[in-house]
Amino acid sequence: MKKAFLGGNFSIPFEGMKKHFIALGSSGSGKTVLCKAIIEEAILNEIPAILVDPQGDLASLALISDKATNEFKDKFKKTRITIFTPTSSKGIPICINPLKLPEAGLDKESLVSIIHQVSSSIAKLIGYDLDSDKGKGSQIAIYKILMDSYKSRKELSSFSEVADELTNLPESQKKEINEFISESELKRLIRKIKYLTVGEKELLFQFGVPLDITSFIKSDKIEISIIYLNTLENQNDKDFFVSMLATNLYQWMLNNPLSELQALFYIDEIAPYLPAGALKPLSKPILTLLFKQARKYGIGCLVSTQNPGDIDYKAFAQFGTWAIGRLTTKQDREKIKDALKSVAGKEIEEIIDELPRLEPGEFFIFAPDYLKKIPKIKVRRLFTEHKTLSEGQVKEIADKIRKQYEPRFVEVKRKKKQGIVVEEKIGQELHLPVNIDQQKISQIVEKLKKKKFFIGRAVEQVESLDLIFEPLLKTRIKVVERKLLKKEFNEYDVIFNGSNAEPMIFTGTNLEQLAGAGYLIDLSESQIPVLKHLLDKKQATAVEIALRLGLNTNSVSKILRDLHKKKLVGYQKTKSKAYLWYPIVKINIPEKIKKIATDKIELNSKKIENIKIEKPKIDLKKLSSFIRAWFGKAEIINIEYVYYPVYKIRLAGKDKTRKILVSAVNGKILGGK
């Protein structure tokens, strides 16, 4: 069992962290040191963590101490500790997309909670009081736009698009929204939303690497991701960022449940984000929901605060482990006493009396789930530095991180092409490595030249030899898969040839193109399932196909006639019988998308200079249509351009010229004669 050793021989099981951990204590009591010790233990146990650092105290986790143990030094080298700075390039700049819709398949309750949280956060960010009628009406208008976009799977990539949606409402939708917000207030709302597209607010949404919970938790390294909030100018922006971070984490965990602990989420000095009483910052509702639900999904939450009375009392019930340090005021001690009467028993009076006399780093640990007694501990010495870092110091650390992990921190430009989000790396291109250099390709070309019989002398000359980068589309696809009595939503990467839409399989450096798929890209969504059925059965009647696919027989007959005209299917009209025709027999597309998933493809991410780059020629709308039809209501999440290095060789002989394509990855012949 993974344990966190916090001082002496005392440890807590990490599985207990699923029921959450709260550290309480006055300023200087050592509660942040205690929580940092837990994060260090997470590093030793290879557990990723997301840390919210409001004051700069957590950023120094990136600095290892000379007094660290050899075991910790070894683990520290294998851990990626990154300081992210919203709206600033001092650290690794990070941005959020509050318009990112939840993934398909959520239950209605979760969906409504998420979209309500997002719409409320946006409304408050632009200055509305959500307790007022105008604020409620504006929140409802944003909510309805987001919900309608979710239902139609229409992705909103900017606030300009939200403003356009509200400006061009269909009459029926406009009438519905006007029940909650007047025409003049709707215009004011549109104008306020447009303010988010310019100036400092724009940096929150456009500047830096996009917030991605998957990269924080499921990565090739153990990730300690520190969100340094000092770069945000006011508390409202900090509230908004924390609320969006928590919302993203909540969405992610719903789609990635795990019974065992899979990550920690730590907020230092949480009081401003979860205050007691009637105060309602943007972050309060989602944090309350997250603390209530996270344990079921393997996310352990960790918080600290100076005064127990400063945070919402309902939150205390969600924390299974309490660490209580020095509390100097009688009021704070009384609140602790009331909260712990049921678990502390007779010894509560002695503990409460001792709290003002505790030394820095001394804590009483209340954990009824795994501790029968209430021990007093002294927190061990940290293995990392403990100091508050300025923005300048953060920049020094981040500069080293950038050099070490540059490919990971690339600014992404997102734009829509034919309704599909296409991602491009700014100043860099994703591509497979060039393993065949000029010397090796020269040797390959010599072997490719035609030789004179017996003599062995080449009768062809190299007319041209060019290295080009051919386009591939790295396509992230979400697929519905049935397992026993339930449905699962899984995501896979599939790479398509950017010129002919044929799926590509990579095994190490080996490349296989699934020949024949290019025939299908021009087919309609109704034609593809019919053709797919014939690929399985080789021949079938229109009635059989209609019964199998739940279609009308006349519709199937018409589809078969159309496929017959394209010379993909043979069709006997008198018998209403269809069979595969010659070209389609060669199509080699696996039934299951997993067979062409290419998650493990190794890519470089550097600027390609002085080399020709071909641009994709695929109609993205047709590709999307093909994917939905072939893989059973699958959808494209996004597309990245990837480039495959190829040598284009032209060999000139006496009578004719030959063109040959050779992979610059492994030297294999890809095409030509």
C-alpha cells in the first residue's frame, strides 16, 4: 500500500486521500509545509498532482534541497514539475477555453451542473450580479446557447461566436430567451461578451498552452502541475480561473473514473475560493460539488486554511482527514471543538487546550477511517525548498523547464475548417523523424537504378531527388463501444493520409497504408454502412441488408444502384442481390478502430525549414462524414497536421522517366515503379 510518511514513523495511506485532507492552523503553524510534504510523498509514490498556488508558496516545490534523500533525488529527476502562469510568459503560459463543451455521454444531472457552472462563471466574469434579475436572465441566455450547442455538437471556439449566436437567434429561440431577458438587455449582454475578445481578458482564453487535465494526470512522466495565480491581477479573475480549472477536472474525472487514487488536487489557502456564509465567488459551487464527488472517481483533494470559520461549514463534512495545528483564537478553537466532538471523544478538551501551545510543524491528526487514536506529529523536513517565489524567480525556473520540455509547451492555434477544429503548432510542425540521411538515400537510389543486363552498369540517371514532407491528419476520434450492458466512450488517434484519406498504421518506423479507403471518402453516410455490410458478407439481398441495418428496402435498393454506378458493387436488379465488385475487394479497413489507433507514434516537434511541405487536400467535411458512418456515430474531436518525410526521386532512362517515393523514416519504397 502506498503511504505518505509525514514525520517520525507516522504515515497516512494514500488511499485515505480519496476522502480528502484538510490542514488547519494559524499563520506560521506549518500547514503549507505539511501539505508540501504530502506532495513530496506523492512524487515518491509516482502520483500526479495539480496544485493551485495563490501566493507563490508552492512554486518552490520545483527547487530540490541539498538535504533531500537519494531516493527522492532519483524520483525528482523522473518527475516533471511545471509552473503555469495564466496571462503571463513568466512561467509556462496557460489559457482556458470555458466554451469547451462536455464530452458526449454524460448523464443529464452532470451535464446540467457543468453547463450551469460555465454559464454562471461567464456571466459573473463580465460583471453581472447573479442574484439580480438581469444577472439571472443573462446567465440563462448563455446557458441556453451552450446547451443547444452541446445537443447539436456544434463547437464554440471563441466568445465572438457566442456573441454571433446571440445576435442571430432563430425566432423561436429568441422568443424563449426573451422570457428571461429583455431585448435591450440582450444587446447589452452581447456587447459585454465581445469585451472578452480584446485586451487583458483575451489573454485568459488565447495566450499560452490550453488547459488539458489529461496532460496533467495521464502523461509519460509523473506530473506536478503548479498553477501560479499571482500573474492574475484581481480576485475575480483568480476565482474564474479556479472555477474553470475545477470544472475541467470535474468533467475529466466523470469520463475517467478509477476506483484507486489516480491524482491529487491541492488548493493552498482555500478560504477566498470557498468562503463561509452568503459570499458566492465563482469557484464556490463547483468546488463544493468536486469535493462531494471526487472520491468516487479516484481524485484526492487537499486544502489548507488559517481560520476554520473562514470556509463554508458544509465543506468540512467532505474531508476525512484533518490536520490541526496551532490555533491562537478561542473562536477558532470552539469551531474545531464543535466539529470534532463526534470523532474525538473525551480527549477533545485536552487537545483544544493544547492547540495554542503547539510549535510550528506540530499537528493533531484526526482520521477515524484509518486511525483509532488522535496522534500528535511533528512534520518532517522538506526535500524541496520552502520559500515564496517572486515572478522573476518563477521565470528563471520556467526558462529551464522550457529548454528541457520545449515540444510540450507549444502555443496552439485553433481554427475551424468546415466545422472541424484544426490545431496548428505556432512556429513548429509535428513530423516523423528523418532517419535516412543523404548518404543512405544515395545508396538506396543506386540500388533502385535499372542496370544493363550482364554488365551491371546503370542505365538511369538521377534527374531529381527532393526531400518533402507529405501531409497526414492526426485525428482524435471519440467512439461509442458497447461492453456487456453498458456503453463506453473511448478516444483514439487515427492518422489519415492527407492526400487520399487512406488510414495509416505505424509500427515503430514501419508504415502501412490501408489501400482502398480512398474510394470511400466520397460516399455518403447512408452508402457506407451498406458497403460495410457487404464487406463482411461478400453478397446479400437488399432485404437482408435493410433488416440488418434497420433501413427501408427501397432505400437500400437505391443505394445499391448508386454503388453499382460507381463500380464498387455488382447489383442484379431482378433478384435485388448485390455482391462486391473488383476494386472494393482490395479495400483493407479493419472493422475495429483500435486496429488503426496510433497513440504510440513518435513525433518530433520542430520547425521544418528550407524543405517543401505539402498541404492536406482532404475535404474535412467528407472525412468527418466517413468517420461517423464507418465507426458507428463516432465524432472527430480535433485534427492536428502531421508530416511524413518522403524522398521523391525521378530517374531518367533512355526512353522514359520513373518516379519513386522512398520513406525518409525507414528507407522503404512507398510508391512508384
